[in-house]
Amino acid sequence: MSDTLLSSLDLIEPGDLVIYTGSIPSLHGLWLAIPCPCRICEAIDAFGLPDTRFALGDPWGQRPGPHHVRRESITRSIACT
Ligand SMILES: [Zn+2]
């Protein structure tokens, strides 16, 4: 199946609640997703590469979340409809 088709069916908008299931098990759970604001990801974006990374923020602002999170590592939460 095409990755492009798959992601277009499940777009993540900035500020969406997502479930992180990536490579850091201690951070698995509910986060707010925003486009990763770091300069590396910004540069990748400027090249037009379809490799969007996300930064995850605590919805309660209590702890820093992971950065450069791959799209495949997060699932849009069904809580945000
Ligand atoms: Zn980044």
C-alpha cells in the first residue's frame, strides 16, 4: 500500500491529540503534536521532502516531550473529533 495514500487519509494537524507509540516506551501515551520547530526539520521541510517530523508536547505542560517524531510513531487520538 502507498504510504502517501495512507498518510493522506490520516492527516495530523498542528495541535492534534495523538498517541505516541515510537521508540521510547517511557514516553508512550497522549501528547499534543506540532510540527517539529527545530532547524534541522525546518531545513528538510524547506527542501520539500515529504518527511514531516513532529514535536510532542504535554497537554498539561508538565514535561518535555520527544522531538523529531516520525509520522509512523504517532496515531491520531480518537478523542479529538
Ligand atoms: Zn526536529
